[in-house]
Amino acid sequence: MGEMTPVNRVTVLDRAEAATLYAALPPWISAFLPPPESSQLIAPIKTLTPAQLKKIVLALSTPGKLSDLPTKTVNLLIFNNATVA
């Protein structure tokens, strides 16, 4: 990749790099981000900590939908909107 400049924990990429990375994202992630061509690519993007990500994933999950789980297994299901097996 080209020159990456850290700015308050944000890395600024050129448009070609951003487009390449955006195209590689799963659809359920890219649905929450503006396409690179519509942004200035200089707006700070908040970085999530592992604890914050865990909290979000647990909040988005649906409890009690799985069956035949081993004992003491957490019964939470989260849909990632994957359309390709």
C-alpha cells in the first residue's frame, strides 16, 4: 500500500487503496460504510476495542434459536447476511 499517515488512530489511504479494501469487505460490513467514491476519506473513523465489539455482537444476537448444543454453550445467534456459502 502507499503512504499511510496515522492521524488520531486513523489511517488515511488514497482512493485506489480505499476502493480495494472496500471491495474486499463482507456485505454486512460495507452496508454500514459509505463507498469510497462518496467520501473525502479524511473523516475520522472510530476504532472499536475488542470489548466494545463483543458488546455490540452480543446486543445484536438472538438468544434461544440454536438446538442440540453442548452443555454450558451460550445459545446466541447472529446473522451476518452472508449470501454465498
